[in-house]
Amino acid sequence: MGQMVDFTMEREGLVKPGDRVDLKEDRASTMSGMMYYYTIKDAIAMSSNLKRPLTKLAGTVRRVEQQVSIYMVTVEIDEE
């Protein structure tokens, strides 16, 4: 099983479990060092900051859970 990464999505129905998604990587230099964050293309959902870069920029949506005002999307990242 690949690494699971959570993303926040503001609108319902943009992705569903089983969908294949491509990711875009961005970086930010912070006081804690380099941080990496990812966006499901094209601007569907965004991850929180991660300390290590992902090995692949593609994966499969495993879950979409409605929360108070957002949807949490869990993506399983493809293994090497």
C-alpha cells in the first residue's frame, strides 16, 4: 500500500473514490526548513505542508469525507 495524503476540497463532487489524480508540487522555505505541499490538478484540493517530498506525483482517491465546511480527500500515492 502506498503513502496516504489528505487534501482539503471546498466543493462537493470534484473527485470521487477510485478516481486517478495527478498532483502538482510546490515548496516553501520556512523557519522549520523546506516544506512541500501538493495540489490535485487542476486546483481541486490542497494538502497541508509535508516535511518530505512525495516520490510520485500521481495517485488514487481512496476516500472523500464531508466535514463541517470542507471535504477531506485521501489519496493513496503510487508506489515506486
